[in-house]
Amino acid sequence: MRLLISAIFLSSLIAPSTYAQAPSAQSANTASVLSCASDPSWTAPQKPFQIYGNTWYVGPRGITVLLVKARTGDVLIDGGVPTDAALIEANLRELGIDLHDIKWILNSHAHCDHAGSITQLARATGAQVIANAADTALLARGGHGDPQYGDRFTFPPVHVTRTVNDGETIRVGDLILTAHSTPGHTRGNTTWTWTSCEGERCLHMVDIGSVSAPGYKLIDNPKYPDIVKDFEYSFAMVAALPCDIPLAPHPGVVNFWERVARREQGDADALVDSAGCRAVAKEARESFEAQLAKERTAADPAKQQPASARRGNDVP
Ligand SMILES: [Zn+2]
């Protein structure tokens, strides 16, 4: 059972249509023997590079970690798995960043592959940690008691120094980041948005919070009774956001590496996709609805029996 859950968890964080291109795809078959901390595709080294304006990619190949620079201090979004801290710190140094210039570490959600190294990074940088109020307790428990995974995927507990709720902003000098609650994947799952400029051209950056429900129990889940309503809210939220460069905690969700490759081949705007957030929301919603329908069918004994058997049962 544990092996199955591990496989589901590891494969989940990639949208179905991009799964084959995602770094994790190669290891999906072997995922059953891996834990959050040891999936090699998630921790594959990646050189840091500029995404657009003040936004830089500083994570490993398989998990998005972003640096957003400001005049008075810098911001990190997410921290990868627990063993990713060293690579992220090395990438920051390679960009000439003094680790103590990192003032805030923002979290997208309280899972081991995005919050795993935040405590180490906070220690190394002295940064404050910001997360959605609804994920604070799960972060403090290091992932123990997750509504879907229980104690299977834990990480060093994260002490959140500032909580945000839907629509709240973080200001670092002239940089403003907005937290949009996109609950479901976790209760405090958050989509972060900000603006990055190159010269006069300013673009809406969106780090779309995970909107997948990998192996989740969606109906009659006493640990998260409102999960269906929350996911539906989140799909609408993501679809409605002003969105020029869609990003996601797992790069494959937005075909990130494919876009980066196109850009390297000369398509300067390959990362720009103003319909990208709507596309992610649409695909996630369709996948979610199919999963929900399947779970409802499985939960309804009447639908699993042939009509003749049902008639027999109905006769007193
Ligand atoms: Zn997750």
C-alpha cells in the first residue's frame, strides 16, 4: 500500500498532458521505492537562470524554486525537498546573491517537495517565512497528519513567522507579491502573483499553486469535508488571474522546460502565454471532475451491480 501511495504521490504533481515530458516521468516506474527526499529527478541539478526581469529560477530541475529580486531585499518562493537546500544556496551564490539578502521565503503549500528545505534555507539566510494561515499548522507539524497522506511524507517542521490570507500582499521595497488562496491540494495552497518588468514591459507572473488531487479521497472525507468546494473555487480563481508568464511548483504543469528550450532557440516570448493559467485550470478541472465521478461511482453500490441484482435486492 505504501508503495502504491508513493507512486501516486510522486506522479501526481505533473499535469497529465505534460507527464511524458516531465523530469519525473523517467523515474515514475521506480517511484514506488522512493521517498520525497530521494526522487533523483526532483533533485537533478539545474543552473540558475533569469526567467523574466527580476524573476529567476534557482531550484533543481524537477521542482520550481524562484528568486524574485527587489531593491531592498530578495524573496524566495518554495524550497524543494529537504535535500535541495545545498543546491538552492549554491545557485543563489552563483547569481552573486548574498544569502542574507533573502528577506522572505514564501511557501506555495505544505508538502515535502515544496516546504522540505525551507527551515534550512531560513537558517542559512535569516529570512522570515510566509505561508497561508490555513497551512501553518501542517507546516509546523512537518507534514504529519496530512488530510490525504497522513504521516507518509514528512519534512523538517517549518516555523511560519508571518501568515497571509486570500488577497493579502507582501511588500519588499518596490516589489509587491499577492497571495491568492487556491485550496484543495492543501487547505492553505497558495498561488503567488507579482509583476516583473524589463524596461517598460511589465508582465503578470503567476506561480500557480498545485491544483491536482493525486489519489485523494474527495467525498465523505472527514479530514477535509469541503475539499470539492475548495477545488472548484481554486479552478475559477486560477482561470481568472491576470497571467502573462504562468509558472508552477512542478515545471511540467506549464510545459516549462519545453518553453525554455524554445526560447533558447530564438523564440524570445516562449515563456509568455496569457492563456496559460486558464489552460492549467481547465485541464485540472476536467481531470478533477473525472476523478470525482469515478469516486462517486465506486462509492455507490447500486451503480456497481447489474440491474437484475439490484431488483432482487430491492424486493422486501
Ligand atoms: Zn503537493
